[in-house]
Amino acid sequence: MAESEAEGEALRAVRRCLEAFPAEARELSFTDSVPYLDSLPSPLEFYREWVCPNKPCIIRNAVNHWPALKKWTLAYLREIMNSKLVSVAVTPNGYADAVYQDWFVMPEERHMPFSAFLDIVEKKVTSPGVFYVQKQCSNLTEEFPELMGDVESDIPWMSEAVGKKPDAVNFWLGESAAVTSLHKDHYENLYCVISGEKHFLLHPPSDRPFIPYELYPSATYHIAENGSFEVVDDKAAEKVPWIPLDPLNPDLERFPEYAQAKPLRCTVKSGEMLYLPSLWFHHVQQSHGCIAVNYWYDMEYDLKYSYYQLLDSLTKAIARKS
Amino acid sequence: MAESEAEGEALRAVRRCLEAFPAEARELSFTDSVPYLDSLPSPLEFYREWVCPNKPCIIRNAVNHWPALKKWTLAYLREIMNSKLVSVAVTPNGYADAVYQDWFVMPEERHMPFSAFLDIVEKKVTSPGVFYVQKQCSNLTEEFPELMGDVESDIPWMSEAVGKKPDAVNFWLGESAAVTSLHKDHYENLYCVISGEKHFLLHPPSDRPFIPYELYPSATYHIAENGSFEVVDDKAAEKVPWIPLDPLNPDLERFPEYAQAKPLRCTVKSGEMLYLPSLWFHHVQQSHGCIAVNYWYDMEYDLKYSYYQLLDSLTKAIARKS
């Protein structure tokens, strides 16, 4: 066999390995749906059965003891937070941190009285754009400390399991049009729905060969005086690798590989907690006015992480340039 | 760029990824030597810090309470076991389960009185070949039940950590010439030295791109009447993939990739326990008459395992046919 022929055969074999891998990993490790736990596992069991193998689950009855479950209505939040200024992500289309017309666009971050934000969610006033309290810098502890007494500052059995406290506790409240585009985080994520529902679409990290990434210049939405949105170039920022694909309506002509990816879908209801493992791709929607709190525990950068990084590098190495 | 040129570039990029991976994994996860623990960790800590990240360690003071540590001399074993028949691996050169002249050769498995075996180890008689009690089918419980009272049937904190009992408890006793060739097992291995020393040479699974495998026909040593050894073809057996490389004296002309692999070496002494994680390549030597007991806990076939399988497949896919 000529050398170039042997090289061509080797590359085809590499492609076959990477294409077969997601199904092999799925068959060995993951089920077609996200399983439910009806009671709390011990910290050791939770680490061994879910965190270490990087498997999602929905835990029922984990936050029954939180006052928030009964107390947190929009009226109660209005009473407690009143006109205090909070950070709200505002976008024209509900997509904060997502690809729009060949840009990676971040939301306008508006500081506004919480009561004015609630007026919009409750449709007492209209305002151009989609509003979402979703700032992921531990905004529950930073901006809503008045609410901390109704939940917990960490999830004790998870802190014991992973041997550390969460890096961030985030508060989420927004309109039904607000969507979180497909992405992944380097956190072990416990996502607790207090009221309403969150709809997750998930891919395990092993689906990476089917998930497209592209590099986009970074921009931010700004609302002009007349209420129209403009996309403002963040000139100083580096380009951002992001996923251009909408998993609800994938463009399979442009991204044919994605046809082989099989998303898991789940709905997390009031009182339920999703364990969303680190590096899982997720796309999130919600019922209007859904209230949620999530805990981000930093992941371990261990052999499993190195393997993922290798998968990522190899996927890029064999990508056909279009 | 012409297509074949792009393909060549893609394959070179794949090769670079796989060559860089072992060092990247090592830097993130592993130290240059095997760390010591001076006391027992909790089951959760052990799972989180060692089993899940697939990191070896040597645990001191883990088996201080075993009567075996004080009782197990060769004289005591002779008294207890006497002339009871046991399985002994006999080879001409000390290598059981290893590549010899383009064969994968297994030892002659001889059933002999334990006292006759000890006569050889203690050099009271001479006999052609190298003798090693090393049968890995839970031979401690199966062939040496009289000794079980001096150790434990499992390692309780490990059984709690991994949520199961060991699949096998093995007893090891042999001559200094007996060597275990480089290989890996699908077990979490707790290796306890009772007397003497074991010398381990280790490679993490992430070194797979530098570890050569080849396919060999299977054979077994037989000792002829005159004491000479012959290699007998196991005609019915399938070919066996095995590592032809001797890490103590690597043939770098034949296996140039191995020059980039960096073995970890450690000596496990009497009273110490090595945690040898699943899929770690290991080569083992010992002091003459070393006595050891090890516990094999079946590994988890999870995402980390799938990633290893991918690494294995890719290493084969890009191997240059010689």
C-alpha cells in the first residue's frame, strides 16, 4: 500500500472511531431518559453512582424542607425585594449568550428595581425585549441575600460528597421566551426548581463529535432610546468558541453530524432537583415566571477531564473545513 | 488545499493529539512518584481522591491488625499447608503469561505438594525452572483456606467505598526470578505485601499511545521428562494481544514511541498496601520468597472506561504498519 493510501485509510479509521464513540459510551453508561431518585442517596453513593460516572439524575424530595417551596410566590418576592436594584439580562429574542448573525452576543445587563422587573414578568407593563434574572456569579447570595434564609447556602450531602462548598449559588427567574442556548459548564450542577418547570435538553460529553463549535467575534446587545436593539462589537474581546446549532430546530444540512446525536430531554418540576454533571451540554427553556436556584460545585480536573479534552482536540483535528 | 493534502494534515494533527495526550494527562492528574497515605482514608475520601480519578497510592498501617503480618513465615506456612496440593506456575525463565519468541506463553500449571514447592523456594532441592504461586482465581480462598483466618476476606473500607465485595483474593509466593510482564487488569487492585518486597513499574492508562501491543498465537510451557522446557501450541485458542516490550530493557529501535513514556516505580514493603487502579499497566518483580495477598474488585465500566477504549482504538487506527 502506498504511504498516502495508508494515511487515508488511517484517517478513515480515526473518523470511524470518533463517530462510533458516542453510541458506545451511551450504551455502556447512559439510559435514554434521566432517571429519578425518590430519596436522598448517601454522599458516598451519590459520588459513586452519579458524580464519578458523570450521570445525570433527578432527585425528588431533596428540598422539601426549604421554606422557599411554600413561600416563594411572585407576590412574596415583590414584598421582600421591593425596589432593590438587581441585574437583569435583556435580549430582543430571549437568547442571552448565543450565536446571532455570526456574532456571539451577550445580553444587555440592566440594573433595575426588582419590582419593575416583576411588572414585566407579570405583564403589568410592556417593554421591548425578553427579561431574565440569570446572572451566574452567585447572584442569589450577592443580589438576593434577603432570600437566603428560605433555601440553604449549600447542599450539605453534596458538599460532603465532593469535599467542598459550591463556588456559586444562582437565582433564576424570567419569562418563558428566555432560552439558554446549548453549552456546557465546568461545574457539577444541582438545579432546584422552586416553582414552575424547567425543560432541559441534554447531551453527554461523549456526544462532542456531533456537536459543532465555531469561533465568533463577541458582542453585546444594547437597547437604543427608541427601544430598538443593536449588536455592539466588543472590540477588545477575544473571539468566543460557541455552538451555532439550535437543538430544537437543527440545521442538518449545515451540521449533518448532529443527526447522529441523541438528546436526552427532561422536565424538572417544582420541588425537584436535577443533577446536571459537569461538561454535559444543556439547552434550557422554562415555564413563564419559573423560579429556580442552582448550586455550582467546581468539577475535578482529573483523568476523565483529560480524556474529554482529547476528544475535543481530535474532533477539531478531523473537522472538514467548509 | 487538495483533499489528500488536507487529509494528510488532519492525520498529522490526530497523531500530535495522541502523542501529546500522555504528558497532558500526567501533568493534570499524576505525580512523578506514587504517594503514601499514613493512615486509612474514609471510604468516601478514598473513592473520591483515588478510585474515581484512577490514581495509585501506597497505604501504610492498613493491615497492622492482620495476624499474617507476624505469623506468616515460610516455616509457619509449611506447618499449616504441609503436603496439600496447590497450583504452581512453572516457567523456564520466570515469565508466566508473557511473549517469548513470537508466542504468548502461559506457564505450566503444576499441582504439587506445598511442602515440595517450599523446598524449591528454600533451595533445599533444585528443580529446573522458576516456581511461582500466582494463580489469579482467588487461590487464597480456594487453595489456602487454612490461611484465611490470618487476613480478611475483603478490605472492609474498600468494599464500602466501591459498594461491592472483591471478585478474587489471591495469594502470591515465589522466587525472585519470577516476573510479571507488563499488562493491565480490569480490576481495582489492593496489593498487600506480608513479607519481603514487591517492585512495581507502572504506566497510567493514558500512556496507551506509547505502549505497543501485538497479536500472538497462544502456547503453554511443558516440561519434558528430561527437565527441558518446550513451548506447546494451544491450537484451539484464539490469538492473544499482548505487550512485547520489556520495560526494564526496552527495545527502542523496535518501539520508538516508548521512549516518551515515563514509568512510575515503587517498592511495596511488608505491611504496606498498594492501590493499583484499574487499567494501569504494571510490571512486577519481587524479593525472593516474598509473600503477598491481593484483592481484586471489579472496575466500573463507565464513561472513563469508554474513553480508554476510544484511546485504545485510536492508537491502533494510527499505528504505522511495519
